[in-house]
Amino acid sequence: MRFYNKLHPYYCGIDLHARMLYVCIIDDKGNKVEHQKIKACPTALMNLISPYLKGLVLGVECMHCWYWVSNFCKQHLIDFVLGHALYMRAIHGGKAKNDKVDSYKIANLLRGGNFPVAYDYPETMRSTRDLLRRRTRIVRHGADLKAHVSNTFSQYNMPAHDLNLRYPSDREKLRNVFEDSSVQRNIDMDLNLVDFYNKELSQVEQFILKNAKQHNPQDYQILNTFPGIGLILSLTILYEIGDIRRFDTVQKFASYSRLIKCKAESNDKIYGTQGNKIGNAHLKWAFSEAAVLYLRGNDKAKKYLDKLQKRMSKGKALSALAHKIGRCVYFMLRNKTVFDETRFLTS
């Protein structure tokens, strides 16, 4: 957990909502100078904070509509701090909770050096990252649709089909399978959605790839040198990291990627683990997938996994391999070097 601890003459805490803001500004002595509710628009915000712009720092909690506030602060050269929502929930909890109280607490957390910092993702890559995340949700929904088709066969005690619904020709073979028109219409609806998704996703992937080659072409090429990291995984890693230099150490990167588990310990007793959901779930998925794909047709990698399995279960061995891949990717991107399998398997 990182905290913002720079000193300023004024500290502005904003309880952020889609249509309104509750703004609290305190000075370095802790005295309130402004505390009011305004519309969520740049003009209203500027009118309120303009007397205090010299030396002002502005903080908001990370939620879905923080983008415009970050852009606003960058445009007007205002120090901006994004608060980690999960940590802030633990820090400024209390009996009374409303927008007015929350904005005051955010300002005080800034002043007291207890404001937990989240990453202010660069504006140039932000929208493409959101598009990539949206693509992932659509792909998973498409998988649900295909699973529903298979489950329908089981529901009516029909033999399981051996078709790959990725392909249009195989989907067409299921258009007239069921005698019951309602059941067939149910299947056709799934197939029609899968048809549309496949066409749309193909175009989206090409669009994201084009942007990646403009945003960070070198890192994209470096990631593709790792066996098992293809188009989607490399794009996911690239856009979820943003700038590898924001991680001072490989340990911080591994923690952010959910590749390590933290012990819950008290009085020299271990009570298990905690904080498993703190970090980036997309990176955790990407490195876990990369570990499985790296093993395919790779005898050297399989021997390394067998070596790990001599002292741990297969699940833990795969997790250890994913952790090792994450550390490898960190150094590849930081040092701008391509993948070296000999070094990877012997280190």
C-alpha cells in the first residue's frame, strides 16, 4: 500500500458521482475553506477551486467516472491523486457516512499522509484498455452461449455434438436438429449471437492491435517472443501494465499481478492468507493462461513442471510457473530484452 505524503497549502477531497460532486477544501492547518455540493462539470469545479489553485492537490476515490477529473487536473496543471477504493473503504469507515462526510475525510487523508494511492492510468491508452476489457467480457458471454447449446443437448437426452462452434460451418449443422420449434429457436438465438460476436470481435481485435503498435510497439514485439503469449495475452499484459517503470521492484509487480499470496499472521501464528483480490485480475488471468500455453508441445517446460511437482501439487506448480513467467515478463519489459528460454528454465 502506497500513501500520498507531499505537503501542500490546500487539500481538496471530492466525493465523486456521475452527476454531482461534493467538494471539500481544507488548508494545511486542517481548517475548512470550502465544503459544498456542485454539478459534475469542469466549469463548476473550476469556479469553486480557482481561488486555491496555487499549491492545491486534488484527490478522488477510484470509481467509474474519475477519468474526466484526471484529464481536468492535467489540463490545468493541478496535482491529482487517485485513491485506491478498497484501501480507502477500510481507512475512512465510520458510523456516519454520506457524501459530505466522505469528501471531508478524503481531504483529511490527503493532508495527513494517509491517502492510499492507485495508478492514474495514462489518458492515451486508457480507452483502448477499456475496449480490451470489454472484449474479454463479450468473449466470456460467447462461451456461455456455446455452453448453453451443449447443455440443451443434455437437457433433452440427445447425444453430445462433437462440433466446434467457433466455425460457421459447424454452427450451421445445428440449425435443424430439434423437432420442437421452441427449442430450436432457443438454439438459433445462441448461434446468431455467436455469429455476430465472432464477426465483431475479429474487427475489435484488429483495431486494438493497430493501437498497440502505435502506443508501445517495442513492448508488444518483446512480449510476442515468449512462447505461449500470443495476440490477446500480449495485448492484455501490455495494456494492463501501462508503464512497467511504475513498479520499482519485481516483487511489487508480482503482488500487483496477484501472483503471490500474503500470510495472515498474528502472535507468531499463521491464519491462512488474505488480500487475494487486491491487484489486477486481468494480469493474473493472462499469466495463468500463459503458463498453460507455454507447456503445450514444450518438452523442456514439461520437465521443469515435473521438477516442481516433486515438492508441490500440480496446481501449486502451475501457479509457481505463472509467477515465474510474470517475473520474466517484468525483466523483459524493463530491460527491453527478448525471451531467453535457457536462462528462464535454469534460473
